[in-house]
Amino acid sequence: MKLIKIDKKSLKEGIDKLKRTYGVFGPVREKDEFEFKALGAAEMPDFSFSNTRMSPKAIVYPQTQLMFTYSLNDADDDCRILKEVPMDERPRAVIGIRPCDALAFPLVRRNFDTPEYQDTFWVKAYEATTFVGLACNVPCGTCFCTSAGTSPFGKEGLDVLLVEDGDDLFAEALTPKGEALLETAGWTAEAGGGAEEKITALAATANEQISSTVAFDNIKNREILELYNAPFWEEEGFSCINCGTCTYVCPTCWCFDIQDETYGKSGVRMRNWDTCMSPLFTLHASGHNPRTKKVERVRQRFMHKLKYYVDKYDNGIQCVGCGRCVRLCPVNIDIRSICNKMNNFDSEACKCETASS
Ligand code: SF4
Ligand code: SF4
């Protein structure tokens, strides 16, 4: 493993060099929270964060994305012809993304970039991005990444992994994109002996601090209808207020809605993040709505992440264990307990209980 040592005092110099080639994004403090933002000329990423409130998915998949423009003016030659809005395809670098959020990109890629279908907006933005991770030396109490496919020092989805060690950072390039970024920043000084051992010790300490776990090993073997009809959905869905917070903050939620907005004789077609927690999400043009009840929408969110996705891709759950939805749900609905309930559900015992009551 080739490790580079970066003195934090020289971080600004390297990031200034990166800004000449890349659009650079990083975590910045916004009142009491942190968010990923495009860094201005004088701005630096602030590494004193646990994780951001919103995930950095918007860097690749904006909350609102203009796709096409059109004219409704019959005098125009291109009247009623959709014209693609040019994308910003310049290279961009995300500095300080946490390993859980980085893993979310290859996970959602299974939806946006398939052999049959490619979402060119997502794919072009993803391919233009270099992901520079920051290992979590001190994970949050709600993190459960170690049972969701990664870990505080996980590398999947990253081009570079940075590890903080006092006044220094260690950097490991994980891909050619990552090597190019380190070269561009001028971060080339090899770390001396002992760096690898230090990182191993920091990783072990971080892993020990993850206190939340989820189990999903039984979910794949269960019949869909067995879980779909489980009685615990009423209880879980009762307190949900359908605010959609859990889906908007989630790095692995990918649903969107496409809308046209016209202004006089011209218009734009855009896509906006949508949420399966909204009753309008499944409203058909006919007026029929297959999920009118709140409990049906709550069940859909968890069945999609923990059962339908698991069955379709056979590659873990559609969750990276970032804990945002656990922290931010206003009524404390907790994916960890729901996952464990789904995993341990015993429909036979349930039938017996119903029969004897
Ligand atoms: S954040 Fe909580 S209350 Fe809001 S939609 Fe999600 S589960 Fe329901
Ligand atoms: S479902 Fe919750 S814990 Fe899992 S990735 Fe989404 S926000 Fe994070």
C-alpha cells in the first residue's frame, strides 16, 4: 500500500491547485449543521464534522435538474422540439466524503446505469467526479455501516481515502483517477514507516465504536407476501407524518418526478427528487392511487430498501448505514429496528397468536 503524507498546513495549497482543474466540493458549516457545497476561491473543506445533514448525492444528482427547454411559439423553427440543456461535464472533486456516502454511488449506479438503460445525466456527472474520502475516526452513535456493506475506513466507491492523524493526513490513491488528483494537488510525499500500522489501529478503534447493527441474512429467503402482510407495519406506520425527510436525506434514495413548467411561450422540462412517502407519488393520471394509505407508503419504503432491492440485485440492502434517517425522522421511526423485525419475523408464530386470541 503506497501512502502519501499531507501536512494539514499545506492542505490549502493543494486544494488551491485542485481548484484550477476541478470544481471542488467539500463539507462546510451551515449554522449548526454541515453540508457539501462547491468551494469558492477562498473556501476550504471543514473536516470537523461527523457527517453532513444532507448526503452529497446532489453533487451528481441535483435536487432539481433542468433537462430540456422548448418553445411554444409557432413562429419559431424549433417550436415544440425539446432541446437538451448542456451539462457541466468539467471534472469535479468531492473532498471529505464519508465512506458510507461514497458506497451509495456504486449502489445507486445499479439503477441509473444498466446494460438496458443509461441515465446520461447521472452517468456523465458520476464519471466526471473524483471521490476523496475521509475516514471516520469517530463514528456517530446512529451509524451502522459495518452491517450495511462498508466500515468507517471503507474504500468502496472512493478514488482516494484520507485518514486524519493529528496534524497530518495520510492519503491512499485507490484508482487512476485518485492518483491523478494527488498529482494535481502536488501531494506526492510518501509517508514514512509506521503509517500503515497507525491506520490499522485507528480503523480498529473506529470499528469498535460502531454500536448499532442490523441483520438481514434471513430476509432474502422470506416470501415477499409473508413480509408484506406482516402485522408490524400498522404499528411502524402509525406515527409517520409523511414528511419525506427520510428519503430526501438518504444517499441511496433515487426517485424523481419529471415536470414541465411553461412561462408564456417557452418552457422547461425538469426533474425533481420525489418521495415514496407522498400520497401524490403514485397518483395515476386516471385518478387511481395504489398507495392511498400511509401504512402502505411506509411499508413500500422499507420493503424496497430491504426486500425488493435485496431480491433483485442479490447485493446487500439499499442502505449504507449512514444513520441520517434515524437521526432526522421527527417521530423516531428507525430503519434498524424495522430491518431486525423483518429479519426475525415468524409468520407461523404470528398465526398461532392470532388463532389463540
Ligand atoms: S422522516 Fe419519519 S415521519 Fe417523515 S416520512 Fe420518513 S418515516 Fe415518516
Ligand atoms: S436508509 Fe437511512 S441509514 Fe440507510 S442510507 Fe438511507 S438515510 Fe442512511
